[in-house]
Amino acid sequence: MYKYQSPLFDRSFEKPNAEMRFLGNGKVLWNLTKSSITHQSPNALAKLHPASYSSRKEPPAPSSEPKSSKAAQKQNLLTYHVLPLEETLNRFISTVEPLLTPEELKLQKKITEDFKYKEGDKLQTLLEDVGSAEKNWLAHRWLKTAYLQYRSPVTVYVSPGMTFPRQKFKDAHAVVEYTSKVIFGLGEFNDIVHDEKIPVVKMGKNELDNGQFGKVFGTCRIPKRITDELVYNPCSNYVVVIHKNHFYKMRLYNKEGKLIAARLLASQLEEIITKETTPGVPYGILTTDSRDNWAEAYEQLSSFPGNKATLDAIQGALFTVSIDECTDLPESEETNELILGLIHGGGSKVNSGNRWMDKTIQLVVNPNGNVGFTYEHSPAEGQPIAMMMDYVVKKMKEDPSFGECGATDNFTPAEKLKFCPINECIDQWLFIAKQNIDNLAYQLQMKVLKFEGYGKGFIKKQRLGPDSFVQMALQLAFFKMHNEPAAQYESAHLRIFEGGRTETIRSCSNESLAFCLAMQDDKATNKEREDKLRAAVNSHQAYTRLALQGKGVDRHLLGLKLMAQENGEPIPKFFSSPGVVKSSHFRMSTSQVATIYDAFMGYGPAVDDGYACCYNPREQDIILAISAWRHCQTTDHLRFAKILGQSFLQMKDVLENCDKPRSKL
């Protein structure tokens, strides 16, 4: 429900660096971002049924605006509000207290008070005027500022990887058969979305916006200088298969608009794999580079008519399917390599060229059993991705004949998409992209911790919220390792609002700091620790409830800063004050992506000296994907994972022995 997003205070108005070409001295120089993944309602899958087939004979031209669905028009959704300035600033002060020294806090209160009565009051009026004229003043600004104007690569910084349960393929035919069924399942899910049969879920009395489900199939990001574009092709009828860097257009629907049976999809996949025995030019690796580099290369690449047609075909696909080269998995590193392969493909000598990172949905299948999605985050949060994974896995697990009911005639065989012969300019951009992705892949470190001491079942029996409990475990692990609290990001969806995206949950609080101090205090009793743990969890849950109602701090402050930019006003010094800087430097970038399956999501840290942690709390265990940057000397993902596991056990001990003397654990 609550996922991740990067601070925008320090980068909303940066001038794009068109001169960036290489990473320097092994250090990642790009800015960092994180976005939000939102998990599905637990009962939503039970309500999903394949929709009746709809015609996709002649897909319409792509659009820069998403299709408005009938379901969205019927929904009763709220208008996104502008909070009172005083309410936001008071809440802001409470969130920065645990991160500031007494001197810094005193200064911050003065700066905040001055801002409230001077520049803040004027910017608030401007924002209120905008808010009264728009259904959602934030949505289009968020898309532009947080995503389309973001110049670092989408690889690692924007696009997470979402795993499927790991497979054990006995041979090449098993790979093809499995892949064809997943493609078929995604086609079924697309029909459910296309026919507007995603159930409407409520949070209390408020409906949640289903609009994002219509923004993921057929969507693609287009590299442009300064500001990228999104194109939407929701009525597309084909996928693009990528194998050994070769691209094929494969119809998912026949000429009558019916979903093609999985066995016929499999036969086409086998033909593609048999035909392509040598690697092609890795054009896909260009999409892993910085957006400015890719934009310049894209201009060159698309200037040839033949290339333009191929690019249009790739961009217009419902999704891409990357059938990767089989890679050996080092013993005990299988799970780490699974998520890294989805995030970046392993580098130029592995599978990074066998991608198209601009596509919202990339299905990735490796013969070694690694399967999952790479998800470009611009158009929507991750709920559609998590739901479609659950849907497909559930169908394939429960129905041995899944995929056999599709059409078997009147379909067009797969056709190869060709690029013009490479020229010197594109060759140079390929060289640059290879250097950059290799360094990026080297820098990202990952440790997947499968904590088996207990799961959310135990946590709920203690009358504690599992998500807030895990958030406090992360706070404790960071504090034990670095002897200071971390500004910690988690995001709440804003789906009660039309077009709503996310708000930040600021997980670090006075209560979480008091809990961490008690856990490190030899004189504290288990009862005292338990009381502080419960207070910290309750504080987190209270902030979460506010964030879900659009009453957090970060989006309102962003709106005020954007008003200054849009109206030619100077950026107030409040936005460079200690509290703003420290509380938005998220050294812990976290998210929950829940599924009953042995699956999880992962991504890169939001800041140079931070960690990312995406977790799946299941009934009996908790899966956590922890990442850090190799170039940072102060972070250690392996040690953090070890201390986190110890923290989980220590918290359990406190809850079970709160009336006994302190454990020596």
C-alpha cells in the first residue's frame, strides 16, 4: 500500500546536464530517484475473470494522453485538495525534530515561521488558485517533475524489478512453453482491463481510482531533450519479442480480435529462438543510458525512415518479452542475481542490450529460471504490475490447461523488425551506453534476506500492524549500524483522488527514535521497550492514515515550490533549510510489495549514502531486497541485512518477554 519516492526539493529545478557522458572514477554521478509501488487489495484477484474478446484488428494511432475509461467516468472520486499552510508546516516541524540538533531545530522553527508569513503565504494563495481550477493540481505536475524531466537513467533509478517465483526449466522447450503461457495470461489481464472489469475497491467510504490500470499496457516513454514524452497505445494487439538483441513483432490477437492460444505463441517463440543464433546490434542498451544521452542517440536513430518504423512498432507494443541468454548463477547468489538481472540485465556483456527500458512492462525470462518484470514507473504506480503477476501465477498454478482456450487460426506470424545499418554516430552512442551500464551494474549491490523467524502472522497476533512493524525494524537496524536515525521514505497511494499518485510517509519520528534508543539502552526493561515499540508503530500508522488522505508534508511543499517556479518567483530559503534538506535526504528508501508467492520487488537506493529495501511480509516469513552503492564507504548492504535479521529477533524477544528482565540477545 505504501511505497517509495525520492525527494524533489533538491532537484526539482536543476538544469539538465546535457554534457554528461560517462560516470567518473567509479562513482555514480547521476541524480537518484525512487517512485511508488502500490500493492493490490487482497481480495481483488478473486473478483477477476477474463473478459470477452474485443476487436483489435486495426489499433488506433498512439496518443500522448491516456484513454479515459467508462469505469473512471463512473467512479466517485475526490478532488485533490490544498491543505492549510499552517497545518502542513506544523506537521513538517514534528517530522524533522528527530533528525536535527537542538540548535538546528531552533533555527528551523524560525525559518519556518518566517516562511509561513512571508513567501509561503503568497505561494499558498497561488497554489489555492490553481487547486480550485483543477481536479488534481498535482498529478500532471508530478508526472512532469518527478519523471519526464528526470535526466538520469530509468534503469536502477526509476524502474524496479518484480520477480516471479523462480522456475526450474528442464529444457529449452519448457522455457518456451512457460513464456507463452505468461504472455497469454497477460493478454487475459489486458482484456480484463480493456473491458473495464477491474473491481472498484473502497477505502472506508471512498472509492479508489482504477485509472492507472489503463495506463500500463501499450505505454512507452519517449526520450526527449529536457522533458520526455509518454505515448499510450491501449488498443495495441501485439507484443515485441527480444532475443539476442533481435526484435520481433508477434500478434497476441488474431484477425477477429481473439486471444491466440498459448501453443501457437510458443511455436512462434521457438521459431524466433531457432532462427537467431548470433547476437544482433544491442540497440536496447541505448535505453539504459541517461535520458539526455538516449535523447540525442534517439534523434540520430529515428532520422532514418526504416528505423523510425521499427521504433514506432516497439513503442506501440502492449509489452515487450525479453528471452535472455542463459547465465550461470553463483551458488548462494541465485536470488540476488534474479533481482539484479531484472533491474539492469547484468551489463553489456550479459543481457542489458536485450531490453527496451522505455516500455512500461517488460517481461524477462532467463533459461536459468529467473523470471519477472522490469517496470518503467512514469505512467502509474506498481499495483497493476503486482496484480497481473499474481493473476498469471495463480492461473498457471491452478489450471494445467491454461492457455489452451485461445484462437488457433486467422493470425499473422511473427515478423522481424529491422534497423538500418549502424553508422559511426550510433556506434559511438552504443559505446558510451555500454560503459555507463557496466559501471552502473557494478556499482549496485544487492542482498535478498529471507527472514524465516516469523512473518506477519506473528506480528498481527501481537496486535501490531505488519507494515509499521517492518518500518520500525528498518529504523532500528539503521540506528544500530550508523548510530543515528535515518530519514526514511515510504509512500502512500492517493487513489481516493482522481488521478492520484503518491504521498510520502515519513517513517522516522520522535517515537521511532525513542524506541531505537531504548533498544540500545542496557538499563531499559523489556516492558519499557515494548511500550516504546508500540508507540512507534502507532505513530507510523497515524502518519500513514494522514498520508492516505493526502495530508502528508512532501507533496504540499513541492506544490509551493512549483508555484515559485511557475510564477517566476525566487525559491525561498526555507527549501534549503536544515530540516528540509535532512528530512528529504532519504537514506532509507523503502516499500512494501505484498504477494502470497515467493516473489518480491527490488530497486536501487535513493541517495549515495543510503539503502533501498523493498519487502514482502508473508504469513510465516518476510522477504527483503536490500541494496546499496559499492562506491559508498559508509554503507554495507550485507552487514545491514545481518543486523536487520537480528533486529527482527530482538523485537520478537521484547514482545514475548516484556514482563521479564532484558534478554542478552
